[in-house]
Amino acid sequence: MKLETARGVRDFPPEEKILRQNIIEIIRNVFERYGYNPLETPLIERLETLSAKFAAGESSDVAKEIFRFRDQGKRELGLRFELTLSFARFIGMNPQLKMPFKRYEIGRVFRDGPIKLGRYREFWQCDVDVVGSEDMLADAEILAIVSDVFKELNLDIEIEINNRKILNGILEFAEVPKSKSEQTIIIIDKLKKIGKDEVNKELKKLKLKNGSIKKILSMINIKGSNNEILNSLKKKLDNKTSKEGLDEMSLLLSYLKEFNVKATFLPSLARGLAYYTGPVYEVYLKNSKITSSVVGGGRWDDMIGNFLGKGKYPATGLSFGLEPITEALKLKNKELKKSVVQAYIIPIRTREECIKIAQELRESKIKTDMPLSERGLSKCLDYANSFGIPYVLIFGEEELKKNKVKLKDMKTGKEKLVEV
């Protein structure tokens, strides 16, 4: 039998898992700093929840990438491909919750899609969302969280923003039939990846009129500063949907200024999921080999109400991709921490005494290890050195007489006698 993992999934050795845990801890701390509380939902959802037409959308790539199966009762199920749908279901099942409801969730998701650097079939998302606020301040706060997280990770980013109402207004202006709106938006979203000519070809394959395609491309390719793009679109688009989206964009940009967050207004940004109703956001790393987005999200005001068949639950949020962030930090920091151990105790014919010392250190919240079998001093030092353990405590008969331990700094090689 050949031992191997399934395609698109991985094992994480300690050095990688330590890095991932550190990233999660930074993200979690920033979430909580802004008043968001933890939530956990199941990996498995009913297929009807995952494939709802008002959720991902039947034409989106992720809807085609659901891992599907049946339980013994022949019920159709799927592995969640993101955390937002599960959160929407949770809100719908708990109508007594006080609003606004701010939550974060960090966990595994699954997509049976293509594999490349930073993209896998099993991966982690770190989601932050707020339900119950229509105000653009909620969207600005979400983007302020993004800015703070990447400052602490010491990674340079570019935040791109748009509004689905603006895109819908462009389609209305271009007289695109409603039956082709969703597919048109998915094609528009590819502009950055495939370029203007390829987008033009795909829109022609969709059998849109040449005049419609020309109008769409002229709108989504407007260049300039955020305000220049905003003013240019305001002059050209006069339908109600566009005006609403442009007003929201103007307000969002003003709030971002107060948060001291820089963002780029990109009229072609759509995000491929059908459930977005307002601002959408995508975040990329600067000067990195990781080209896929590291954060994505937007406003999804209709999904919960659609699940329930009534009411409006305004909501906005985004998701951090743990995989691409981890890959980026691995590329940036070539040496990874191999062990969580802070102190390694080496007993020299003093095992019983060293057990007591180890427990005393552990009670003081120091991550401590010691050999579990008889080993010589040089082997123990090699072991500590191979795992990058910063400090070694040597305890032999001489140290026992003085009631002290020999503390060795493994980086500098310096030693000194100290009390425990």
C-alpha cells in the first residue's frame, strides 16, 4: 500500500502548524479588539442550504466545486465551501438574537476545484461578519480590521473595493437582459485575471449586443483616483440603482479616511458569488509570489431573509484565507520555529529532581520539556539545538548541592547558574 494524502490536502508538521497558530492568534486578537465574538458551525451542511440559488449562485465556480455525498438516510449533504452560508443559517434559526450581532469564525472549508500555489481543496477561512446594520460604517470597520491584521503580520496589501449596485446599474445602463446578469457579472469579475480582450470574447459568447459590451467595457475600465472614478461614473450613470451604489461608495470612502485605511475603487470588481448586494472587497499582497486574493468579502443583505422567506437582515463581512497568508509568510521568513518549547531540562543523574523543576516551570506558564529516557549531555544539547529550543537547563550533582540550575542560552552559548 502506497501511503499518500488525497489530492489538494496536506499534513502540517510542527513548524508549519506553529506558524499557522500564530497567524490565527493575531487575527483572533484583532477580531476581538473590535468587539466580535466567536462562533462555531458544522463542517457538514444540507446540500439545499449550500446550493440555494440566492446563495453562491448556480453559475458561480464554487457551486460547481461542492463536495457532495449522502448519509445512510439518503439525505443529500455537502461539505461547506465557505463560512458565510452556515452563519446565515445560524442567524435564521436563532431569531431571538440581539442586533447588531458581531461574530467571527475560524475553521476548515472545502472546494473541489483547481490547485495552485496558495490554493487547496481543504483550507481554512477566518471570517468576521456583522448582521443588523445597513450603515456603511459597518463595512468601513470590517476593512479597518483587515488593515490592522496585516500591519501586525508585517505584510503590505492593496485593498480593492466596489459596490454591486454600481455594477447592476452599469448592466441596466448597458441594457443587459436580467436573465444574463449573473453570468455577465462573473465574466466582468475576471477582468484583472484575463484582460479586456478576453472579457470582450466571453461577453460575445454570452450573445450580448455589441453596443451593450461597449458600454460595459467603457464603464468598468475608467481610470483615475477614487474620486475621479466616482465623479466620472456619476456623470454617466443616472439610474436609481447606480446612484444608490455611488452614494454608498462615497460614504464608505469617507469613513475609511477616518479609519486611516487606504483602498482602491475598482469598478470591475464583482466577486463571483450571487449573494452580494452592496460593497464588495478583495485584498491582495504587494510584492509577493502569492497572486490569489488573501481576503475577500462584501455586503450580503438578502441571504438570511431569503432563507426564512421573510424580513430583511442587513449583513456585511469578509474572510481571511489562512493558506495564502501562511504561504506568503513562509516565503518571507525562511526559518520557521520548529518547537513551542521554551526551556529544555537536561538531568544528569537527577531525574526525580528535574521532574519537580519541570512542573514548577510549567506551573509558571513556561513551556517545558525534558528527556523521557536516559540520554547523554551532548545528545540532549543536539536535540534542543535541532528544534531551535532557546534555553537549556542543566541539572547535575553540582547544581543540586548549590540548589541552582545551569541556564544555557542556545543562541549565544552563554551559561550561568541561577535559581529556578
